[in-house]
Amino acid sequence: MHRIAHRALAIATCAVLVTALAACSGDGAGPDREAVPGVTDTEILVGTHMPLTGPASAGYSKIAPATKAYFDHVNANGGVYGRKINYKVMDDGYNPATTQQVVRELVLQDKVFAILNGLGTPPHSGVLDFLNNSRVPDLFVASGSRAWNAPERYPYTFGFNTDYTVEGKILANYIRNSLADQKVCFLGQDDDFGQDSLAGVEQVLGATAVAVKQTYVTSNTNVAPQIGELKAGGCQVVVLATVPGFTALSIGTAARIGFRPTWLVSGVGGDYTTLAAQLGDAKGLLEGMLGVNYLPSAAATDDPWTTLFRKINDERNGGAAFDGNIVYGMSVGYLFVQALLAAGEDLTRQGLVDAIERGGFKGPGLAPLRFAKDNHSGYGGMRMIKVEQGRQDYFGPTYETDSGSGPVNEYPEAPPAPPANGIPSV
């Protein structure tokens, strides 16, 4: 009798422990949706940090509202498995210290499910450890730094932008093929953005091919010394790894001292509409500016993705002046919805990460998305773009390459047409 009683007590104790462990499993394995931060039966709460003010706000402040407009479109059509996406946007002014404050608030106080599209290399670098240690999905960072592609160290972080080294290689490939007899110089942001971009240029052209190299910091808007060095060095081609405000500053400052090189500009700082607004009456200085991009052209009238995003912008974003930042923001939103659908109805943080690592996503991008278990980078290529007669549009093929010594190759596959209702399916 004692033996039977002890056995019954042991079984009962184990049952209680199993139940307790299941209840405490939190975000992990169980279907207990209430245990997943930011997820209920009716809502998915997601947060981001963005420079709505400050030195990087020109153009970039339009990204999050565009993403939210896309989510509003999805929500109006039933959401994702019946859940509406609630997107909370926090202004960090492109200040890394502020970024840390607002991201901690989003995670610890608001208990968001994920951080989506946090913008900027210096700001976001400071929250990588916090987000990954907290096991918060850190998705589709708005920067081309190679730091986001470190799945062993940062398993919850994924990039979106084509990385700056790939971008630099594709720009340099154009220089090598079309501007081979020109003196090449470089101006870049004094962080991973500029360093990675320069590494890509030198990977293709050689370490000694860049005659003058200059950097800037976003806290100092006087770039006259750097531009003066480029002019004094006899630079004929200048590659700019700059955010939009500093692209406009560089081109405007150069014009004032009679310096008119051929400009090749990073995709993150080369949106024509944004720069034209910054330069005002001097927007003619942008004629002939070359750059790269990997998303539909905002100027295209025959691209079905641009048509879709224009329609959503008019209906749900107050008809904001349509530009590449809006295309970017909506493209991010589309990919996030694809990832949520792939993760399934019983949504968990780990389930979402696993779904992204399975890859296979196709959408508006001209180049392939490279997500896999051992690859957390975003888009893997770009296409050249040029300003002519006040219009910025593509020319030539799309190219893809890697961040190392691999060749720059043409990528022949065209993007698929968008779904009729603009919402991806499982």
C-alpha cells in the first residue's frame, strides 16, 4: 500500500511539473499564444526605431509611415491569420544613445513581438546584443552593414538592404567598364557604411585605384574640407557612401567651388525625389548622377509593383509625395507579411526566425533574397540607375555578387507580378 501511494504521489508530482513547465515555456514550443510577447488572437505588436528628426531624417522619415500604410492595407483585408499588425514607430534621431533607450522601451515596456526595419548602421549596432540576448526577432535592418549577417553570433538578426560591399562592387564594376580612364575618389560615412562600401570598390578596382579617400561624421554638416580635398586631388569620378542629407550637402558644396565630377551614389543616399527636395532650385545639379537600387523604380509608370504601392500610398498614406523611400517601406512590409504567413498561425518568435531561414521569398525586389540558416543577409544584387532630364530610372542588367572576391554576374530573373489584392499568400 505504501509503495502504491508513493508511486501515485510521484505520478501526480510529475504531472504538476509538466504542466508548470508547459505554462512557463513562454515563447518556445507551445500553442499558448498569450505567452508570446506582442501576440494575441487579434493583434501582432511590432516596433521600430527611425530617424523621424535629425541629420538622417530627410527621406528616411517617410519609410515607417509607408510600412504602416501597407500594414493598414493588410489589416483592412483581414490581417494575417486574423491578426492585425500594430506598428509602433519610435523616433531616435539617428542617435545611438537614443536608439538604445527607445528599443529597450519597446521590448521591456511595450513587449513587442519583434523589431522591424530599425534604421542606421551606428544606431542599430548598439542594440544588436540586447535584442539577440533577449531573443527578440530583429528583422530586415534598414542598413547594408555586413554586421547583420552573423547568424552564429546574432541568430535573431536579419538584413534587408543589399550589403554595402556588394553595392560597392557593382558600382566599381560600372566604373571599370564605362569610366576606366577616369580618376576615381571616395567620400563615405565614418563607420561600417563607408568602410564596407570602400572595401567593395577596392575589391573590383584594386586597393590603389582610389586616388583620394575622405570621410564625414553625421554630427558635422560642414563637408567643405572633404570636398576641397577631392577637388584638389583632381577627382573625376566620386563614389559617395552617404545618407541623403550628406549626398545633397556634398553635391551642393562641390558646385559652389566649381567641382563637377561624375557622382556614383549609394542606393541608401541616392533617391532623386529626396535629393531634389533638399537642393530645391539647385536640383539640376543631380543631372547625370549615377547610382544603384534593387527595388522597383518610383518613377516607373509600367511597373506593377510601383502601381500597387502608389495605390496604397494614395489610399492609406495620405497621398504623400511618392518616392523610393515609400517603395522601400512598403517592400519591407510585404516581406514581413510573407514571413508571418510562413511562420504559421501558432506564431512564436523562434517559429518566425525558422521561417525566414527556410527562405524562398519572392516579391518586388530585382535581385534575389539570400536568406538561409547560414545566411542572414538580405538582397544579393543591384541594378544601375541614372538621373536624366529630372527623372531617375534604371538602365542595363541587374547584377549579383558576394561580399568577397566573387565575380559580378548578371542576374536574369525578373520579379514576379504582385498578387491581385497586393497581399502575399501562404
